[in-house]
Amino acid sequence: MNSLQSLTGVERHLGADAIVVSKTDLKGRITYANQTFLDIAGYVEEEVLGKPHSILRHPDMPRSVFKLLWDSIAAGQELFAYVVNRAKNGDHYWVFAHVTPTFDDAGTVKGFHSSRRAPRPEAVAVIRTVYRDMREEEARHANAKDAMAASLELLINKYIGHGRTYEDLVFSL
Ligand SMILES: Cc1cc2nc3c(=O)[nH]c(=O)nc-3n(C[C@H](O)[C@H](O)[C@H](O)COP(=O)(O)O)c2cc1C
């Protein structure tokens, strides 16, 4: 579904007040999507419920950003991230996302939740270049683990600096 041939190159834009919400189970399968999510992604509810969140995956997204995401939420922490998503027809749209675990009464992680809003165009202009560099680095490695490590290394060396995090970059944009 996410093949390059099926991308249109057309960008969709969220309204300034729009908030895109989804919830997932522990495996990242969608359990809830609000109408704004369905509208921007071009799906109806029945098409997304129970599906993996990667149905929105756009090939321009570095693998290592999703690794950061899953490492954070699996450890019980939230993460803010810039994400470009692929709509059902191959259009794309950028979001500024907050992803967080949800907990049951005993404090055990029971699923995940994400809210996104429209990113500032200036931030997208920067992050697009960062992600392109990271994707190019990932493409240089046959092994997925090596690719992710190299891309995170590039992110730190070229854009963030040692001792700082992806979120430091995100909040500096
Ligand atoms: C709450 C939540 C929201 C997510 N939102 C997105 C999203 O909007 N777009 C996306 O590509 N992946 C999203 N993901 C990450 C996907 O689960 C998946 O890791 C990613 O699409 C990469 O897929 P892949 O590992 O199959 O390549 C989300 C995960 C969670 C837990």
C-alpha cells in the first residue's frame, strides 16, 4: 500500500483548530479514530478500526523516529514528534504529534493515545530536510538495526548535538 508509485505528491493541510485523535491497543492497532482523523486520512471508521497504525506510514518517515516513539511509549513516557502521513489516496499531510501511553487503575500500560495538530510550516521545512538525511542514511544499510542506529547517530552528530534529544530539536523548531 505504501509503495512510492501510489503517492500523489499532493499535500493536505489540517485546519488551524483541528485536532487529530487516535487510540491504539498495545500492539498499535487502532481502537479509536476521531472524525478529523478520518477526514484528513481519507478513510471511513470501519476501514481503520483494528488496523495497525502503520496503514498511515509514509515512505519519507525515518524508521528510527518510529523506534524512538515505540521506545518512549513502551517505557511509559510520552513523545512529541513531527510525522508525515500518507492518506488513503496517496496524498500526504504533516502533523505535530503527541503520543502517550494510557494506564489502567493498577498503573499498567493498557494502550496508547495520540493527538496531533497542524505543524508550523517553518518547522516542517526544517524537519523535512532532517528526515531526508536520515532516510538516506538508513538506505545505506541493509540491516534494519544498523540503519536505525546510523540514522540516530547522524541526527545527533549533524542536528542535535551530544547530550541532547530528538525532542530538544522538535521544541527548537
Ligand atoms: C498512538 C500511536 C499513534 C501512531 N500514529 C502514527 C501515525 O500517525 N503515522 C504513522 O506512520 N505511524 C504511527 N504510529 C506508529 C506505527 O505504529 C508504526 O510504528 C509506524 O507506522 C511504522 O510502521 P512499521 O514499523 O510497520 O514500518 C503510531 C503508533 C501509536 C502507538
